[in-house]
Amino acid sequence: MTRRSVPLVSVALAATLFTLTGCAGSDSPSAAESVSPTATGTTAESSTGPTESPAQTAAAWLVTAADGAPLLQTEFDGVAYDDYGLTADVALALLAAGDSAAAEPFVAALAAPETVAMYVGDGASAQYAGATAKLLATLDTAGLDGTDLGGRDLVAELLALQAPSGRFSDLGADDYSTTVSQAWAVLALGATDGAPQPAVDFLTAQQCAGEGFPIQLADVSPVDCASDVDATAFAVAALLDAGVPASAPAVAESLAWLEATSATDEAGQYWVATGTTDPNVNSTALVAVALTDAGSDSAAATGWLESQMLTGADAGAFPLAGAPDTRTSAQATFALAGTGFSSLLG
């Protein structure tokens, strides 16, 4: 396959969607065979010596899946493109799992001037809020200065995308900003100079009455506001990181809505992506991270995630449509590490 860089618009859209996710939105079948659970984020002792925790096992698979490439790729129409958002997901997952050495090559590749320009935009004709924020958060977590990247200051560039209302919007012909990109901006700036209060207030105002958060941003709350699992998890994590108390309606009501939309099976608690019906690893991982940030019990969610981990030749991977998937595995690794955003970023 030919290796090439993703066009800027494609990169921004991909970043917005995990970024959803993220993260997100992909259906994941119930795993085939599960691993034996150990304490999340720790190394357990056995009669034969120390054994890896689920997070460490998953992190090791991520490194193996990258196969030495500093930039992960996504295939489209038979062509492999550099996927900067996915690379950031993997780097953050490895950092959360405590493997900074394994994360270093990915972080270095993301910090290269040509990568920065392709991922976040040139800063003049195009700039993507979600990508800028996610890259800034990733580099800062790895100990790199996001204000001095080949003459570029990502903090200043991100702040320049903020409207007086507090909303972060993309620069250019198209605007891919969402609740998730707004949350990434709050998280990234919270880890560096501190999230501006208007940005926190704008994010708070996106909450659907008495429920969670929608995917799309709106200056005025729409009548048909529809809460989304992934967007709600991101918003909760960002608001908590910005100092909003867990008792505030935007957080407390969102956590209650997430609890009400969950399901359980013999392995634990899981969530489905909004608009789907199958258990979803990505969505469950995001909620587990939000629960960790809120100081709530995430054991049922992480227990379910552990049950989805593949074994055998793909030990440590998490499936998407029945096959090992890097993005899904990165999100699960982050959740199993048990750090949450607040402990990891900054």
C-alpha cells in the first residue's frame, strides 16, 4: 500500500470524531475469551513472579501493533494514511499505563513541524480546534513545550480559536468543532495555562436539560437536544478537570444519566454508543475514565473491559467488529490504567 499523509480536512474530521473519540462510536462485540483480571493499573504477584496488569498487557499490544512505525495509519480506499489522532490516542494510552519510553517515538513524531502543520492546520488559512487541543494535551503530558514547536505556539493558536462566547471553532471553510473538541480545549488549556472560564461556561451550557451532553455545539440549546454517551463522558471529565464540583448539575445529572443508560452482564457494566444496540468498548472506556475523574466507582466498567480483552496471538488487543483494533485498544488501555484525565494531564 502507498503511504501518504492525510489531507487536512480528513485529519480534522478524524480528530473530531474520537477524538470521539475518540474515540468512539464503534460497535464492539462481546469478547471471545477473557484474560484473568488483576488489579487495574498494577502488577500482580503470582507464584512464578510478577505478572502484567491488564493495562500493561494492552499497552504492550499497542507497541507491537505499531510495528516500529512512529505514526499510526488508517487505510481508506486501499491507501494507508498517517493518522495523527490515532497516534495521539496510542501515546496517551502508553503514558497513562506508565510506559513513557514506549510513548516517546510517537510523541516525537507528533512534535515534528511537518506533522504539526498537517494535523492542526497551518495556523493561517486553516486551524482545527480539536486537533490543536488534543496535540497540545498529548505533548504537554509527555513533558514537551507546546508553546515552542518550530516557531509555533499551540496555546496561543488554540486561544485564538476561542470566540467571546467561549466556544472554540475551527478556522477555515469548514467547522468540525463539537462538544468533544470543546472538551479537549478545556482539558488541554487546563493542563497548561488554565482553562478560560468562558470556555468552561460554554461547555457547561451545552448540557441537555437534566441529562448529558449532545455531540453538536449550539449557541442556544436546541429543543431536540439529544444526549450522547461519548460526548457526555468527555464533557464530564473536562468540567471536573476545570474545577467544576461533582455536585454541580452539569456533572451530577450527567453521571446519573450515564448510569441510567448503562447495561450489565455477567462480566460487569457497559455502554453502547448512541444510536447503536451492541456493547461498545470505546464508549465504555470513555465512561470509565469519566467515573475515575469523578471519584466514582468504575470497577464494574473496567471489569467488563477486561472481559473484552483478546487472548492468544492477539493478547492485549480489544476488538472492533471481531478483529483487533488499535483505536479501540488505545481507549481501553487508557481506561484500564485508572488515571483519568485529571491525574494524567498536566
